[in-house]
Amino acid sequence: MTNQNTLPNTQDSENLGAAKPRAVLSHDVSKQGFAGFKIFDKYDLSEIVVEDPGLKTVINLEPKLILKSQGRNTQKFGQTKVNIVERLMNKLAVAGHRGKKHRIILGHSTGKYSKNMKIILETFKLIEKKTQKNPVAVLVKAIENSAPRDETTAIEYGGARYPQAVDVSPLRRVNLAIKHLIHGASDKAFNKKKTITQGLAEEIIMASENNGESFAIRKRNESEKQADSAR
């Protein structure tokens, strides 16, 4: 009788070892195909380059078909794992926030993913039509231009409070830039003839051109001037 628990012969073990390179090759092929992937099957992110060295690690341009993380990235620095377009859409849902209060209730801004993302996609269509460029690249340039480098904080010394200039962390720079872009677009569309889509497209284009009429650019200049005076 033969023992069924015997080890496989040398030829079988060589065949098992030869199967590993095939799995690696298939993985490499899948990564090559992933390079040309487009978000919503419309916009290619592989050609976009973040020029600001301080923002390269916090602006996520990973391509996905549907940008919907469903709130999974709640750990520290989890925002860096969320695509920048999705972060813009998430901020659109709280466009009525001013300071720490939800001051204005806006009908076009809700917590519904499909409605908010539809506004973003229509905005991208307008940007592409006006600039003849990739709208995500225009958005990244707008964030780079409108992200403040310095701001002020209050320090208490001897019973008195003084403003002190501080550097802004890269993650906060992106958060402030996105917030100001959304607030500027919301102000352009609130009780105006413009829609939120037109206001957001106009705000992003002006910020990408470093135009002083942009709300986000004005807020950046204001923050940096206050920091200069508090050094």
C-alpha cells in the first residue's frame, strides 16, 4: 500500500514554484492598465502634476470609476486617501457654514451624493468648455494658488492675548483652499441669477488664473497679510 500523506515529488514542487511568476506578470499587466483609468470614464488624472512641493503628498489624484469612499477614511491623515474631487464634493454639502456655525441653509446643497456630484460634474463641463483644459488640472491649479501659506493664531502671554504668525500645515492649506472656493461660489449664487454650477466654475477658473476677483485668492492674501503684520 502507498502512503497518501507522502510529500509531492520533485517535479510537482517545481511546477508549483513555476506558477508564481505568472501571478506576478498578471499583476504587472493590471497595474499598467490601471494607469490610463479615468474618473467617471471622462477625465484622465495620470497627466496632472502637482507643482507645489508642499501639497504633493496631500492632493490625492488616484483614479477611481466612482469617487465614493463612504466615510471610511476617518483615521489620522485619512483625508489624504480621498480623491481631491470627492473632497470638493463633500465640502459642497456644507456650503452654508461660516465659522463654526451653519449660518445659511441652501437648497442646492444637500447631503445627497448624487445631487452634489452632479453639480461638480456639470461644473467640470463648463470649465472644460471655457478653458479647453482638463477641469481636474484646473481645479488642482486653483487649489495651489488659493492655499494660504501663513495665518495667525492667538497666544496668551502675561494675561494678554497677542496674534502670532504661524505656518499652515499642507493638509490645512488644502482644506482652507477648498472651503474658500466653495464659499466664493455659494456667495455668487445666493439670491443671484447665477446657479451654483456657474458660480463654482467661475470661482475655480479665476483662482487658477490667480485673479484678484476670486474670493479664495482674496482670503489667501488677507490671511498672509495678517500674518506678516503679526511677526
